[in-house]
Amino acid sequence: MKKRFRTIFGPIPSRRFGKSLGIDLSPEKKQCNFDCLYCELAAAKAVDTIHTPPAVNEVIEELESALQEHPDIDVITITANGEPTLYPFLDELVDRIEKIKNGYETLILTNASTIADTKIQRTLAKLDTVKLSLDCVTEKCFKKLDRPTENVKLSDIIEGIRQFRKNYKGKMILEILMVHGLNDTQEEIERFNKILPTLGADRIDIGTVDRPPAYPIEPLSYKELHKIAQQFDANLPIHIASRHRAKEACTRYSDEEILSTLSKRPLTKEDIETLFDKETIERFNRLLRQKKIDTKKRGEITFYGTAFSKQKKKNISSSS
């Protein structure tokens, strides 16, 4: 019989990160400085502290045992029933994990609320991948959607991410979870297009609600997400991360329509398989062989587009 753990869960397969073994730093209950409308955990008052946190020794002992049980994982993921950077012993824990990770990648999933703290920045910089949530870039949207404690300021988060990127050498991923009528508005997208290019993310995941949320909100369809993605700056490494891959999204495109679509928004292989019907995928592959479509790798994700070479020329000419 396999041993049951209090702080370790999984492994869980992920399209974006591979096979993940999770560490829950708030195993007893939700403890977070946000109370997001879309949270898969039950609604709870936002707090700034994790009370009765598990001891570092307990986490490490359980992790060592779990790694023996599951040696075929890809990544060790630090998370929580809430916000993992509120864990008071995070720096010590990260150092201890580094000593026993034995070649596995390390990842943290954080709401970015503490990223302006230079101590947190130094701790996160030790990890291979840092995934930060950034659902809104206007104060009105932020307060309504993420519902933070009074101590959390959006301006601090944005500037904190910008400063963190200057020194961080690993993979920094931003995640935007879209909710109807809140962060999918024209005002918010325009603001995103001003802020996101200054943050230097290796990848920007946009998704929607895919589990029962704490509050009554509705997910966007894949088509709606794709339409929103087209409104973002074409040079941003946008990746649509959604389990809602509707069959009706498959559409037939001509050569011209394929190239026009890719000129507005680079797509991943997963996007292409969802958006294009079988005949269109054959056209796409032919255009790719003819080098009418470019590729660009961002982290583990390959993007297909037509603007990469143009952008390269533009950057060269602007710097000369």
C-alpha cells in the first residue's frame, strides 16, 4: 500500500509542464491573500499569513519518500491551498529541495502578490520556472476579480515582476485567467498591450475557468479565447491554455486565411489542431515546408507565425 502524504500530492500530468509532483504548503485549508472569483477552492476571507504551516523537515521527508515512489516525474511543483509565497520558511525549503531534487525541474505557482519583496525575489530566483498570475492590469479589475487583501497593490506587483525579470535567469511564465466582462474588455486588453511587453515573460498563458469556481462566473469558449488572443500584441508569446477545446472550433481556412491569421497571432501546434480542420492542417503543413510560415520557440512551446522575421528586421533597423 502506498504511503499517504499530508503535503505531497500527485503526480499530475500537465500539457505545459509534464508530469508534476506537487507540494502543498497549506494542506489543512485555503490560506491566500486573494479570494479570486474563479478559484476552484471554496470562497474564503483573504489573509496575509499561513497559520500553522507544515515544518520544512516534514515537507522534505515526504518529498524524499514520494520521489522514491515516483521517479519518473518531470517537475517538482511548489503550490498551496492558497498562496505558497506566504509560507514563512520558503527560502529554507527551496534550498533543501535544491539539494535533493536530483535533476528534476522545480516550479512555483504564485499569484505574484509578494513579488515586490526582494527577499521573495531572491528565493524564487533559485527555481527553474516561476509562473506568476497577472489577471488584471487596472486597479478596478484587479479588486473585483482577484479580491486581494488591503496590503496587496497592483502597481507593486507589476513593478515587482519587471524588477524580478531583470535578475532571473530561469523561465518566467505569466498566466491570465479570463472572465467574462472583467478582464476581457477592450480597456483591459489595451492596458495589457502596454504593460506586458515591458515584463519580459518567456510565455504568457491565457485561459479560462475549467473547474467549478468559488463564485458564479462562466468560462469562455476556446473560440472566444482565440478571438481575445488576436487582440494582444502579435509579438507577445501568447499561449492559449484551455481544456475547453470545442469541436465546433475546427474551421476550413484558405492559404491566404492561414497566413493572415498567423500574421495577427502566432499559434501553437495545439491551437492549430483545434482551430483548423484536416484539410486546413494539410495546407498549413505545405506552407510550413515552403517556408512561408516561421517558427519560434519560447520555453517548451513552439509558435508558428509569419511576423517573426519581419520583427527581427524591424528590431535591427530600429537599433541601427
